[in-house]
Amino acid sequence: MSGKTVNSAIVLLIIGNAMALISDVFIKLLEPGAPVFQFAFLRSLITLAFLLPLAGQLDRKNLFAGLKIHAFRAHIHLAGIICMVIALGNLPLATANAVFYAAPILVMVLSVFLFREKLTPLSVTAVFSGFAGIVLILRPVEFNWAAVAALASAFALAINAVLVRQLPKQQTTVHKLFLNYLLILPAAGALAWWEGAQWNSGMLISAMGSALFILGYNITVLLAYRQVDANQVTSAEYTGLIWAVGIGWIWFGEVPDLWFLAGSLMIVVPLLLIGLQQRRRSPARGFNPAPVPRHSTGPLSGATIQSARECRE
């Protein structure tokens, strides 16, 4: 499946989002009280090892171009991973993922403050509806540190997505990911050492499984977005929430309630409407050999969701 047609790209995104949810399952299956910093370090180290065979795509002459932005994004990414582990370990799988989907909304808000971008009436509606949806899902009576962690993870995703435009445009995706994980390791290793938890093979397996499936997700996304206009297929990204509900229900016995369903619709529907609006403004071109739009400079582009989820890699 090459992703050269709209239908094949949609199928790739559906499969990819399922793989991302399997990565989340590996995290959720960690034992209660599992060392979070050790997991973050191991997953980052393993992901870096998985990227080594692709080292040919690195610009070795300008390996550390944009170092300050890379370093800042790397440490925001690390904070996002830690918060994500806490959220997935203490919230239902679907609830945590629904909050993660607030990241594109936060991207819109940050872009207004950082880049003076103007929001359309529909975008403003999406912002307010999305935040109201988060309140419905979490509900103040159930608001706890896990909910705070989920929101912090979404915020980290949004910051990293907005900062993508500050990175050197000539760098490949592999280059950006390689530097990201390379710069994460010192801080993650120091935190794991400070945590002082005993090393165990179970943690290694969980970290390897999570890293493998999230990289599988990224491969499907690269194939899907490389040759098809993003606004034609991005709505397929929301199937991740369907996978979260299904896997959570079947595997963990987490039955979604009406509050969750209403809140999820308030988050997702306005974003889908934005995608449809963009599709009308930008007629389908069929083939798009341009660079992968995951690093698009426009926060309201069709690839907003994918960019905002970059911290999960």
C-alpha cells in the first residue's frame, strides 16, 4: 500500500492510528508505580536505535543546525512523554486520548499569541467548543493529577507543533527526530538515575513495544501524506479516538459514558468542519510531491493533528 491514492492514504492513516493506540496500550500495561523516568529514558534510547539505520538522511555537515530550538523542543517532548505515561496509567484509554486531541486546538491559540495569526469564526468556535468538551470529559469532580498530566501532555504536543516552523527547513524528518531523541537522552538519563528504580526486563519490553509501534505509526503517516493533499485525508486521523474507545472497552473494560461521547464530539466535530472548509478552498490535486506536510508552517493546515501529535514519536 503506497498511499498514492486518497483511499490508500486513508487506509494507511487508519492502520497507523491503530498502531499508535497499541503503543499507548504498552504504556497502560505498565505495573502500578512503574518508574516513569526510566521508561521515558528507555523509550527514547530505543527509538534512537531504531533511527540509526536511517542515518543516511542526516545532513552531517550541518548536524546541529537550529540546536537551541531542537534542544528546547526535546525537553518539552520529554515532559510530554512523562505526562503522557502518568495520564495513560491513571485515566481510561479513551479519556486520555480525547484530551490529547485538544493539541490542535491549543496550536491555534498559541499561533495567535506567538505568530499573530488570525482565527476564522469557525476556528474560534473550535477553540471554545474544544475546551468545553475537555471540561465535559474530565468533569471538575473527577479532576485530578492524571487529568492535569493529560492536559500538560496536550500542551507539550501543541508547543512542539508550533515550534516546528522555527527549525531549519532543509532538515529531513529523520534528522529532526534523530536530534530530538539525542538531545533528550542526557536529561532523561539523569532523571532515571535520580529515580533510582531497579532495572527490569519488563520495562525494556514495554519501552521497545511502545517505540516500535509509534514509529510504525509515523511510517504510515509519512507514506499517506507524502503524495496526497493533507486536507483530503486528515480526517482519518480521528479514527484514533475510535480505536481508543474500542481497545479500552474490549481490553480494559472501560465503557465510555455520555459525558465522554458529548465532550469528544465537541472537540472533534469543529476540527473536522475546519478540514472540510479547507478542502473546499483548496481543490484536490491528486498528487502532491511536496515535502511531508507534517511540518507545515500553518497551524490550521490539514496536517495540524499529525504535527501536534509529534511528541508521541
